[in-house]
Amino acid sequence: MISHKNYDFSFSGLKTAVLYDFKNRTDKVKKSKKYIGAMCFEIQQAIIDVLIYKTLKAAKNFRVKNIIIGGGVSANKELRNQFKERFGKEIPESRSYIPDYEFSTDNGAMIAITASYHLKEALDSSKKIEANGNLRI
């Protein structure tokens, strides 16, 4: 993912690799705390590396002044720590924002509340309700 020139994030290949690695292990290894701990650490770090690298790349390319981490992933302590450290060093002129833990929720909740406001507006104005996957928040 890091070598791709785009800003896309997709970890389906990583999940598949982990599944096959797990299936190829013996039952004794699969159940060992050492294997599970090492695999969890490596998966988390691989994802953090991609998220931070691509976000830094986009921030530099578009000369952003503010960066916000949101969604459920923003509750990850290691991501928060590495994000603060890297952004502070590499883009000191930009400001970064990470919500408090209680606001680090899945984006589904944010999408649902936005949809409810749009629905209320549509019902109040007697407009025909149509699905629109590109609504602006």
C-alpha cells in the first residue's frame, strides 16, 4: 500500500494474508500467546504505517493547515501516539486534531445522524425523498 501513488486505504489483502498464515500454522502455534501477540502487533503496525504515510503524503502534497483523525480508528492509542509524533516532526506548521476517546466512534453513527437531519428537512419541505450517496455533510 505504501508504494502505491494514490491515497487509498484498503487492508483486505492484509486480512487475507493473515488468514492464510493462520491456516498454515499448527494448532499448537495458533493457540500460543506468543504467536497471537506477535501477529496482532505486526498487523496493527502495518496498518498504522500505511495510514500515517498516506495521510502525511496527502497533507504535504495539498499543503494542508489542519489534519483531523476521525472515526473508530482514532481510538487506537498506538495510532494516536505515532500520529502525534510523526506529524509534529514532519509537518510542524500544520495543526492536528484527534477527538477525545468518547468521540472516537464509528463513522456509521455520524452518517446516521446526518441522514436523519436530511430526512427531517425533506419531510418538513414535502420534498420527494431520494437516495443520494453523495450528500454533503
